[in-house]
Amino acid sequence: MELQPYLFFDGNCEEALEFYQRSIGAKVTMMMRYKESPDKSSDPVPAEWQNKIMHANVVIGDSQFMASDGQCDYSHPGFHGFSLSLNIQDKAEAERLFNSLASGGKINMPFQRTFWSKGFGMLTDRYGIGWMVMSEIDS
């Protein structure tokens, strides 16, 4: 059994995935736009959503998540009630990735030593995704 997050970006999925590629080295292994769907019989997609992302698969290290622009409208609420946890062995690299993800977002807890980690911080990125970045050991 495997559990994978599926993130809906309400229209800015491609921009978010490009940000994750630049900031933390994410790799998009598959991406399909609505106009590329082989099933044309389902609900019609508005013209302005044809180039939006219907489905993408993203790999970060040994983990992956799936992503989409969403339901072809902007009526769905933002991200609430969860965070993605990024665990990095090297403290300096963890802090670098934390700062990169925080660019344009909001730091909720600065990257710092805690009783459980040599370096830990929490942020909400510019797309509303919560992140917890943690290092395991001193570098």
C-alpha cells in the first residue's frame, strides 16, 4: 500500500511545478493538459482551461505527489489542514531548500535548532502549500 498526496492548484499548477523544480529539484515525470485527454466524452472543458494541467506526477527525492489545476473553476478553497514534510540529512542543504521554498511565501517558524532536529522550519509557500523542512544531522 502507498499513500500519495494529490494537490489541486486552482489554475496555477504549471507555475507551481516550475517553482518546485527550480527551488527544490522536483522532477515532473508525467504531465497531461486537459486538451490532451483521450476521453472527450466527459464534461466539456472550458476553452480557457484547455492548456491547464489535468494531471501531473512529480518526484522529489524518493517520494512523489500528483498535481492538477483542479476542477476547471476557481470555486474550491485553498490548501488547509496539512503540510508536506521535507527531510534532508544535511542541515545546510535543508536550510537552503527551506529558504528557496519560502521565497514569495510566508515563514511560519524560522529554520532553527529544535529538541528533535538540528534544523527545522515551517512555511507556507507562494501557492498556499504548507511545508515542514527538517534536517537529521549536523553538517
